[in-house]
Amino acid sequence: MSCPHRLVVAALFVVLSSLCFLGPAYADYYGEPADLVDRSTTVYKGFMADPNMEWFQRNVDRARGIFIVPQMLRGGFIIGGSGGRGLLLAQDATTAKWSSPAFYNMGSVSFGFQAGADASEIILLIMTDRGLNAMLSTDYKIGADIAVAAGPIGASAKAQTADILAFGRSQGLYGGVSLEGAAISPIDDWNRQYYGQPVQVFDILINQKWNNRQADPLRQLLPKPGRNVQPIGR
């Protein structure tokens, strides 16, 4: 086999290996839902203490929902595919009370980070009822019916208007997060495990019928009714 052909075969092997690795990597990273809640709490604190996330910090209280993906793994620089598990909390439009979390899978996100940034933290601010309703569907692909935009980065960032604003960090890097076509679906077995019986995401997020006190430290960090959020440690 000639040298060019060997290089092509080797490249294909790397691509296929990365695709095989991607699924188990993000599926098994968290042993149970409580681990994901703890890591999401840490990630939210990090966003609130980050001077580059000032717009996020000043506007998170306006969000109808917050979707946190503590670790989004990417399969490769050329492929651009990715996957991760996240949780969604919703804010009641009348009382401003935050729900307990519902758990979701998220896949096929593209990043604007430089090559090598293959593990990223992502937070989506769900800014409208339309955006929140889309997240409640059992199998949803972002970008079909709602407006999505990259969240403003930096103190001088201009305001954005969209149903969903996406913010991402990766090892000190900041970049755009493209959500077009990203698939989001509830993890029913994790929701059942976390609340001890079969539950619907609508009852967790909108009716707020279910609560797990293990998530209280995260909920207590979120904006309080009638008060603008203040950055942590600032």
C-alpha cells in the first residue's frame, strides 16, 4: 500500500475510533443524577464568578429557564460532533420560584473554540416561554421553530434578543456555540431515579410538583424573586 493510501486509512481509523468513544464517554461520565447536579452547581458558580460573563450575570434573572451541561465532549476537530448530559430548571412566571431539575441528553453541538478544546461547559438561558415550551418536548431539535443566538461575552457585550442564548467555556477559552440541529431529549430513567417514581418533565418544571432537596444548593444560587442577581464573589 502506498504512503498516501496508508495515511487515508490511518485517518479513517482515528475518525471511527473517536465516534465509538464519544457515546460511552458522555453516557457514563456521571454515575447518577446527583453527580450531575453537584457538577452543575460548580459550573454555575464558575459562570457567576467569571469576569467575562458579566452580561450573563446581569441578565440571568430574566431567564425563564436555565439549562446546564457541565461537560460537553466533542468527538474530534474535523467531525465536530459532540454529546453531553444536562439539567433544566424553570422559573415560574408568576412567583419567580425555581423548579427542581429535569435531566436531559444533548447531542450534535458545534463549538467556536480553537482545536483541542474538546470538553466544554455550556449554559443555555431560555429567555422566552416559546423557548421553554420547546425544551419540554420529548424529542426536540433546536433551531426549527425558535430563535437561538450565542450569548454576549465580556463586560461591553451588546444585548441579544433570542428565545435561547448559548454561553460556553472551555479550559479558559470562550467561543460561540452553534445549536442548530442539536437534539435534546429527557432522560426518563434518571428523572424517575432522582424523584423515586415515574415523573413527567412538565410536572417537574412547570407544575413544580416534585422536589429533591439534594438540588437545593443549586436552586439557592439562582436569582431570588424581586431581586436582581449579583455575581458570586464580586
